[in-house]
Amino acid sequence: MTNSEIIKIAMQQSAIDSNCCMEDFIKSDNKIVISGSNSKARKYLELPFYCDLTSYGNNIVASVSEELREAVSDYISKYPIEHCFETPNLHILTEKLKPFNLNVCFMAEYFLPDMDSIKLLDCKYETEVLEADHFSDYYLPEWQNALCEKRKQLDKLAIGAFDKSKLIGLAGCSADCETMWQIGIDVLPEYRMQGIASSLSSRLAIEVLKRNIVPFYCCAWSNIKSMRNAIKSGFRPAWVQLTVKRNEYIAELNK
């Protein structure tokens, strides 16, 4: 796959998730659409959205409930694209959400592989490609970023790093939709800062690409360690996303 094909696949998936057209993400004007459910959306998304803002850098596509259409439209038309995703302007959106018992919950940056940069990176430890039936024993707290116990059926592939017989690092990917698999990575604390994370992440991305699937990587933009790993592994920033949830949902996460 080429970089242009990869970004097109990602935009097509975002269009499914946001209930819009792929072309909406490359327009210069912002776009407001009414959110809807779709069986082909990324499996971890809870649709329809109350409010979700997505930008590939050209504009903002806001996928919203009907009751929030006017408030969100006013907000994204008032400020520059990048400022709509950060304070102090973001406080304006949170004020608009208060009457609806809603607030900003998730803010994330997404990365796609750069085919001009991605390559196998050396690892000083033995590595092994693991199919689903070979990592069933690894659903443990130390591997919660690589594997998701709540959605075991989506975990398709992993690569482990071993110090003799001890698993010390694990990169896993989940089939969140038909065309894209999300990569997560964990390394035991005492083995970090040795290049294990980037080695496993890049190797897993290449394995996914061999299957004609697009690997993607996600982290909070404040997670500098994870962002550095994405870039070192051959990924580049592609889109950002902000999602609104009910206050009760947010309070449960904050327990």
C-alpha cells in the first residue's frame, strides 16, 4: 500500500464512524452531520455520538445529535480548527454542553504508518509472532494496552519479546474494523528504554500490512512516551478526535 492509499482507507473508516462522506474530511469548510449507528464502525465506539469532532487537518467534521447541532456549529465556526481541540477555547464548548448533562471525555491523536519510514527495528531479545490461540494466557494487567480482555474476539495478532522464556514486551492488535487494526504496546518497567517497544510496534505494523490491513496507533497527545514510540516505529500523525460523553459516564471513569 502507498501512503495515499492508507490515508484514504482511514478517511473512509472515519466517514463510516462519523456518518458522513470521505470527501468531507478534505474540504476547507467545516461540516456538521447527524450521528448514526453503523455496523461497520470501529467496534469500541458507542454510536450514535452526542458530539464527536474529527480533523485530518483540513477542517472539522462534527458528528452530533440533533439537539447539539446548533451549539456545536456555532463553536466550530468561531475558532480556528486547532484551537477547537484545546483550551482556552474548549471551555466554551464545555459551557455549551452543561445544559445537556454532557462534557468532553476523550481527546486523542491517531497515527498511520509512513511507508517511506516504517522498517524492521532491531531487538536485543528474541521475538515471536503470536496468533490468537498463542496469547490467550496473556490477558493480565501488565499487558492491558496490548490486549483487551473485554473484546478478546477482536485480538488477532501479537508479537512478544522474550528474555529466555520470560515475556518482557508485547505488542498486540485488535480488528476494530474491517480495514484497520489498532496496535497497543506494553513493556515491563525493568526492560524499558531499550528500544523494545518500537521494535515490537514496527514489526507488528509490518505483519499487519502484509495482510493488506492498515495498522493504526492511538494515544493522548499528552502521552509523550507513547507518541515518541509511534514516531520511532514509523508512524506519523494523521487525525485528531474529541468525543463527548454523559457526566455519569465520565464520573465512572474517574473513580
